[in-house]
Amino acid sequence: MKMLRYFSKYKKDAVLAPLLKLSEAILELLIPVLVANIIDKGVNGGDKAAVYIDVSLMLLLGVVGLAFSIAGQYFSARAATGFASELRGDLYDKLLNSPSKVTDKIGVAAMITRMTSDINQIQNGINLTLRLLLRSPCIVFGSLIAALLIDVKVGLIFVAVIILLALVVAVIMRISIPKYGKAQKELDSVSLTARENLTGVRVIRAFGIEDNETKEFERKTATQRKLQNSAARVSSLLNPLTFALVNLGVIALIYVGAIRVEEGALTQGRVVALYNYMVQILVELIKFADLAVVITRSLACGKRIQSVLNEKDEECACESAKSSDYIKYDSVDVRYGGTEALIGVTFSVEKGETVGIIGGTGSGKSTLVNLLPRLYDVSGGSVSLCGKDLREYSPEVLREKIGIALQKPTIYKGTIKSNVLLGNKNATDEDIISALNIAQAGDIVAEKGGIYAEVEQGGRNFSGGQKQRIEIARAIVKKPEILILDDSSSALDYLTDLKLRKAIADLDYKPTVFIVSQRTASVKSADKIIVLENGRIVGIGTHEELMSSCGEYREIELSQQREGTL
């Protein structure tokens, strides 16, 4: 019911479509009456004028009914596509603005399936529903009423057929809805496998495991096909059962009708009219059977989409931190499911400081800095900015203050300029060139032919180090108060990394800088270095202080010296 709000812009279309189809149905119900009149008065009674008049009326009703039908189809399609467009836009916005914890829970493959297949199924369901919502019941119950008015005894056959058909449809829908839900869920797994194989195709080829991955994909599709076939087998019973019940009704109708004609209670024309009404019921119930299958799928998809829209951002009770520190982490805990990522992290940062964060793989470095733009929220404790808990800021206001560059850069199809502009859409060409130079990407611009140089999808025509520098420029062009470099220079050589850190240190607006790295060379010159191990802080201080007081940091430094990394 919550999704009905997406009809707000298409109320007129959503109302006109079923009304026009209803009008077509009413005209269609008049046809058997005219046929009966032609037989009784024209053929049996010899009244040619009645034949001409009734045939002319039938042609007129056909033309008008066709016009109603075309108009109804147009408005139903318009309402369905409009609804799907609004829903897709809202869902896309929800996924983009949800915390990382929510999107991690849903998964990329499931998000893509919901944005494409699920919404398409809902669109088809709405389209058919608007077309048949009033038309099919009108034909079925209109035919029933007409049959009862013509002859009550024969009309009881219609009553029995309709009740039996309603029971069949209800039972089949009850069985098939959960089956279609499982089939759509398994489609997520198929999408995930396909996505992983396509994005990692080079690795698959390098290790020669194409056959293994092909077999795994076939196994997943076979499972999905099995679930789809299971649901389809149940749904496929609708049409034959409908035909069987209606044809049994036709047999009973002809038998009872013949007896009533012999008794003189019915005319031949009225028996033909009753037969036509039974055929109309058959046709409409076949359509309704198809509608039931589509609605079943749409409901299953609707539940999946609604579950995403119902996801709430985690809101934790928080109190404003009373502190003069610019940034303060106070007893911060972070959990991913049941896994502890950060435990009891406490430290403070003054405005304009450069903070280095170092530690082994999985020590919680990225998690720590991801709390600042609220890509994740704390599970316990608090993080404050200017004495105010981050959870009291709106994500938009908070992220406006922060520029972030990640270890794995994301570069989009377009130009170098369009990629850097993602950081600040109002940046001038001079701002962009300045940011690229600070990010040590000036040589890239010169080599590629300027900031309007083409960037292929995923930055395929750029090396890893080049993509990292473009992403750093994207963060710098924003001129943020807080600049986060999350291992974003890992693909750079040491000289370029040194020049980058020096250029950032010389910025005139002096941002607070967080440098995440596994190399001590990248954080040596930081005002404060935080050493993490298994989610806990094991050392805080300058390079010299940590060399004398922190064994973990000293071990990292000495191991890198032995490996000749300095």
C-alpha cells in the first residue's frame, strides 16, 4: 500500500484506464443480446429490418469499443511506466543515500536485480491490472447477471462455474506466490556470480579456471531455473483448469438449455446468448489467469523492493560531546554483524593536523576513517566534530566538509574533467588543473592531451597509479576541511608519494588530513600517527616517539627497511 504514492503524478491515467476498459466491457455485454434478437426476430421471425438494425448496432458498438480499448491501453501503459519510473528513481536515491552497512547487507547483485528485473515485473503487473481490474469482473459478473435475468435455472450453472474458478485461482496463487519469491531471490545469486566473473575476467583467465567458473554459473542458473519451473508448473495449471471448468459449464448449459427450449421456457436466440456469455466468461477468466501469474510475480518483487525502502538508517541515541577538540573519537566500537572491527578507540585531533593511520591488513584502518563521512556508524561510543556528535549532522552537510580518496579508485566513463568535477561541480578549469597538479597528475593531463581527454569505462585506458591521482584530485578540488587519503597512494612510487604529501602540506587552506597507509614512509612526517592492531589502538605519537615506545610500529618500520622499501 505504501507504493501507491508513486501514482500521485498519474492519478488521471490510473483512473481513466480501468474506466475506459469498463466501458468497453459494458458494450461487449450488449452483443449477445443483439445476437439473440437477430435469431429470434430476424431468422425465426422473418423480420429483416430487425436484422439490419441489430447488425448496424453491433458494428457501431465494435467501433466505439475499439476506441475505448485503445485509449484504455494507452493510459494503463502511461500509468505503469510512470509508476515504475518514480519507483526506480526513489529506490536508486535510497540505495545511494543508505549507509554502507545497509548496502553491504543487501549486496550489489541484489540491488541491481531490484532496480531492473523486479521493477520491470511490477510495471507489467500494474499495466495488466489497470487493463483488467474492472473489465474482467464486469464481464464475469455482468454475464452472470444477464444469465440469471434470462433464466434462473441456467444462471445457476454460471454461479457454480464462477465459484469453482475463483477457488482454483485462489489456491494456485497461494501456492505460487512464495515460489516466485524464491525464484527472484535466487536471481540475485545468478547476478552476483555473473558480475564477479565479468569484473574479474582477467584473474579467471590468468589462473585458467574458465571451465570451473562456467560450471559454477551453470549450477546457479540451473537452481534458479528449477525454482522458476516449479512456480511455472503450478501457474500453468490455471489455463487448462479454467478451460476444463468452463467447457463443463458449456456442456451443462447446452443440455439444460435444450430441455428449457423444449419446455418453451427459452428461445433458441436466448440459448445462443447464454452460450456467448459463457464464452465471454471463458475468455476473461483466461486473461485473469494470466493476470494472476503476473500479479503473483509482481507481489513477490514488490515485497523485495519494499524491504529496501523500509530499511532505516541506524539512529543511535547520542549526546553532544563537550570538547574543544576539532575531531574526537570517544570509546568507539564498530561491529560488522558479529565481528568487532574497532574496539575502544579513543583519540582527538586538532584542526589542521595531519594524522597518519598505520597497521596490518584487517586492523580497522579504513573503518576508522569511514566513520567521519558516516559511511558507517559507530556501534558504541561517539565521534564528534567541533564538539558535536556526527550523528547530529545530516549526511549532506557532513560530507560537504570532507574529501575522500580510496585505495581502489572509481573512475567513470567521460573525460578527466568530468571525473574531477564529481568532487566540486562548480570548479573552474583552473581549479581542476590546480587540483591535478597538487595530486601529481599534471603529467597525465599532458600525456593524454588535456583535461578533456577521454576516459573509458572504469578508466581502462589509465594505469592504477594514474587513476589514484585523478581520484585524489577529485577530493582536493573540493577544498575540504577534512581530507581523507585511504591508502590512495599505494600504487604510486615513493618519489611521487613524497611530492604529493609535500604539495598537500603546502595547501593554503590547511585541511585536517588523514593518511591511511601500510607504509611508514607515507606517515613519517604526520603530526600524529595512530597504530592499529586487531581493531585496537596500540600506539599514538610521532614517528620518533613510536620508534621508542611502540613495538608494533617499530617492527613495521624495521621490516620495511630490511625489505628495502625505504
